[in-house]
Amino acid sequence: MLEDLLADATHCILALDTCTESCSVALYYQGKVFAEQADAPREHSQRLLPMVNNVLSQASITLAEVDFIAYGRGPGSFTGIRICTSMTQGLALGQDIEVVGISTLQAMAQAAISEEGAQHVLTAIDARMGEVYWAEFTNVEGRAERVGEEHVCLPEAVSYQVDTDSQVVLCGTGFEAYPQLTALFSAATISEIAKFPEAKFMLPLAEQAHKQGLATDVDGLAPVYLRDTVTWKKLPGRE
């Protein structure tokens, strides 16, 4: 399904994401997807560049041959978002490559659509401080299209537009951290595939965004934090 969405892609795309516990890189080149992913929350800055070099090597190309870079713009970990945007900035500046930001929540929804054929997807990331980052998406010709805005709020303040009795795929750490969110839906399915965003699912979204004229030069990098404060205090009972 992912390859089908990229069948008409005309660009060589490098995608990066470090906005959550997962660190991932993907490359689309001449009809093939090359991808690497690791759950290494404290090693993003050390792992990201070697992963970029690995996918470029697998495709037998150099960074100069990349048409644009898609980066995870957030929401997610403040530190993770900064790592992703700073790495994107460094890579793009060196070769004068355009960039396009992709929502981590949308990338997770795209995974559920591409891998499970989901029609309605709700994504929620544990935002710490007793809150969640969340958004809802619908399947439009195989791509995740957002319904409404992205939000950060207390779990009890979450208000979905989707019918809670319909078949909905739920993905993200927010549903594990706050089970009361899952309890709202009588016909919901938890997606293990999309627990974290993966860069490879950013590729079709990035190609579409580029065609829509949303790519910018590196000065247009636009991380999305959704809130201005953060705490490193861990939730009770969580590692």
C-alpha cells in the first residue's frame, strides 16, 4: 500500500523523525523505499546521522541527489523535535535542499491506513504532565487527512468528532497512558503498528505536500510544540 501511494512520486525524498521514543529514517529513490528504525529515546542524536548515511548507502546515492527532506515537525518530545529540526537544518543547508514538515500524529495515522486499511484513525501521544497530544484523521484515497486541529489537553478534555460506535483505529502511547480514552469507543481497535511515528510513512505525505507547494527553504523550518512548557517529571508508575 505504501509503495502504491508512491507509484507516481517524481522526487527523491529523505525523511527523518526523532519526535518520540522512536528514531527513524527513510529514503524514497527510483521506486524503492529504504528505511531504518530504532526505539532508542536517549540516543537520537547519536543514531540519526549514521541511519541517514545507511539509507543513502543502500540506495547507492549521495545527499546531493536528494530533492527534499521531510522532517517530523512534532508534536512530541521537545528535545526530540529540536534534534530532528537541527539535523534537518544541517543536512539541508549543506546541499541547499528544500524541506517539508510532517506531523508526527499524521505519520502514525498514515501507518494505520497503509498497513491496516483503516478508514478512521485517532492518534494520541503521551505528552506527560497528565496531558495528551492528539488529532483525528480520515482515509482519503489512501492518505491520512486531518479532521479538525491538533490539540494538547487533559485526557478528560478530549472531544472527538468521530462516532464512538464506529470502527476506529486508535494508535499512540496516549491510549496506553490513559485507558479512559480507549473506553470511549465501543468498536475501536488498538494499532500496535503505529505506536510511534515512522519516517517511511511520512514519504507519501511529503510527496503530496511538495506537490501542494508546501516545501520551503531551510529558513522555513517550523517545529510544532503545541505548548510552551514541559517537565521531565515522569508519570507515577511509568518508567
